[in-house]
Amino acid sequence: MSGGSVSTTYLELSQDDGTAHKFYEVTVDALVVTVRYGRIGASGQTQVTAFPSADKARAAAAKKVGEKVRKGYAPAVPGQRAPRAVTRRQVTSAPSTARAVAPVLWRFGTGSAAFGIHVDDEHCWVGNQAGDVYTLGHDGQVLARFNLPDGVKCLVADDFWIYAGCDDGKVYDLSSKLPFAAYDIAADVDIFWLDIHEGVLDVSDRDGKLTVIDHEDEHQWSRRSQGEHAWMVRADDRAVYHGHQRGVTAYAPDGGGELWHTPTRGGVLFGWQEDDTVYAGTAHRVVQRLSKASGAIEATYTCDSAVYACATSPGGRFVFAGDAASSVYCFDQDGTRLWKLGTGGGSALSMQYRDERLYLVTTDGSLVCVDASEAAISAAQQGTVPVARDVKLAEALPTYAPATTASAVTAVAQAPTGSIVVQCVQDSGRLRVHVVSEGYDSSWNVQFPRAIREPGARYVVDALHPAAGGFYRVRGDIRRLL
């Protein structure tokens, strides 16, 4: 460490085999020790701890540095080692061989290949490789835009909350106007896909590993499945379902014990779930339906090319698939193909069905809304389709970027009526957030953005919701209380 009132030690660990590429920085400023760590080239995660004396602060910092050095970290200069490249999904998209084109109602071009999609009661969400996430109404009107630091791999929902998995190694909460980094994935994890259930994050990666992280961004367990390139992860109360090159493996949510493993016909490229079943789209031109209870294959849905995406109508009444040849399919639940139609532009990389509409995000960067009603599909098979409306960006489109410091958060002098006050507190060496307002369990932690936590700081939130794991989740905007 250098001399003076403020001292900083910066370490890096980078291995040629790709298993680690991360940094660890410790700064001592009088009584306060600030630790920053994460993927090399990223801003990383920050922890701030206050100590009763300067001597104890220096001793704690020295201990942290020593632990990392013993694990192989070495002194380095920030910025000299380049960030490790993340995996961009390489996909091909051939022209469709279908004799008719799907009845596309509207199409929105995002400008870059799009992987992320979520459709709820109010909005359609699309995220692309350029780091843009757009929200649209069901009529196609563009409502807002989020700018994230790197490409968006996927969008997932957990009840009200919407999360974006980003190539900078973070998972962003997009549920309020100002996006926040809710989770900072380990620096050596190359995210392929993720799911969130009751605030617990499940991450599948390039190496076929499944990593589980809790609401406080703390590692719970990880397992390496039999195959690499894990593009599927789905979770519920009973298990985490992990799809990879060798099939689908189910793990117990508590501890990660293997429940079952089922080889699939080809490596898994996408996954979907219903209450009692999971669906795996594979490189060998099929979607296979597996029982959640046993892993048994219950039905197979055969396409004409590798399956990049799949989805179902509620309860699995209809099964939809998108292939590498720019076609979309619909099957009855028993596997009977009902129709095959061209997308009119690009292969679907993700999809979701809602209220007789099929929403696709494609290789050409479009969010496409298809009329999947029986009447519209029948007309399309006969060659009659609507004229697709090309959606344009509004000139004054609201645009939001992530908050990276407490100063980026709007400040208020007093808590508005009906709002809830929370406070950052030191708890066993960690900076936690607890509820100050009456009517809540003050011993529970609040899931809260790490980037804006400061010792003693108070914040106002619109609402808090209890989660099954014994913690609170924030709903609505976050403002700093002066």
C-alpha cells in the first residue's frame, strides 16, 4: 500500500484457461475500508465498511489483501489488461421454406440482433446486443428506452420485477424508471441465460455451469452439468432446470443436489416452462416436453431446422417454435404440427405467446407481433395477411441509463405520504438495508442496489413486498432522503 491518508491496493487474477479474469481493489480512507471487485474492465461491485479506529481499518484491509494474494491474485495496474471478450451467440438465419408468411401486425427494428423478450399485461420488452432495452405497448407504440453498458442476453420476469442479463456481468432491475444493477455475477462467469424466482438468481453459462445467487448478491451454490454451452435455465419452487449440450438436468433449489438428467435429441438451445413441464428446443430440429417430476420425455415436436426458440400458450395447449430458417411453427400439445409460416424477416431467437398473439425477437433485431388467432392463421395459409406496420421511434423518447452512484438518485427533503423509509446499516461487516418505517420486520434485509448504498444513508421507496426467503423487495422508484 502507498503512504498518505488514503491508500489503495489493486490486484488481478487472470488465467489463460479462461476460468478467471477478475480484479480486487482495497482502499483505506481513515476509518473506512472500500472493497471493489469484479470482472476486469467492468466497474465491479463495491462494499464499504467502517471501523472504530484507523488501526483496525488498516488491519482489516491487510487481511483482505493477504487472502487474495494467497489465492493467486497479484499487484497490477488498472487498465493495462484488456477485458476478456464475452461470448456473442453466433447464429445463422436461412430464408424460410414455408409457403406462406405469418400474419404480422407490426414490427419494430431495434438496430441490432435481439435475444431478450418479455410480454406482460401492460408492456412488451425487447433487449438487443447493442445494450438497448425498449418498452412498447401492445399496439406497438414505443414508450421508453433503457441504455445498458453492454449487450443484453435475456430479459426475465419475477412477478412484477423485470431483469436484464447484460454482457458486462451484471443483471439490471428495470422495474422503475432508473435501472439498477441488482446482481453482479462472478467475474469468471460468461452469462448465457438466466432466470429469477423469488429473488434468487439462477445463471447458466458457456461452460455448462449453473450458478445460484441469493437476494443479497451472495453465492449459494454451483454445479457443472454434463454438457457445455448452457442456453437454458428455468426455475420454480421444486427445482432449477438446466439445459445444455447433453440434455436437461434438474437440481434441487436448496443445495443443488441432482434430481434427474435426461438426454435430449440434440443440444439444448432454448427452454420454456409450464407448471408441470419444461420444453427444450434443440439443435436437432425438435422441441421436447419433459416432466418436471421425473424428467421423462412426454412429447416431441418436430421442425425442419435447428430450433432457436420455443414457447407455449397457457397450460401447453399449443406449442410454438422458431427455427434457423426464419420459420415459426404451431403444434397441438400431443405433437401434431398445425402450421408452419415464414417470419417475414429473420429467425426468432426468443418468443412469447400472449392473448392470441405470438411475439418474436429476431436475428435482424426486430420485435415482431404475429396474430396467432385461428382465423388469422387460416387466412395466412391461404395467402391473405395484413400489411405489417413498421413502428418508428418517437422523437422525444424517454431514455434511462443505470444509476452507478448515490448522487444519481433523486433526493427528497421528506418522505411523501404513504412511502416507506429504509436505511443502510452495518451488519456483521456487510452493508445491509433495513426498514425504518413501522409495520415491517426491521430484522429482514431489503434487496437494494449496491451501487447506491452508503453507511447511514436513508432512502424512500414506493412499496415493499415480502419474498419467500425472508426479505423485502422494492417496488417503484427509489429516492434519497436528505
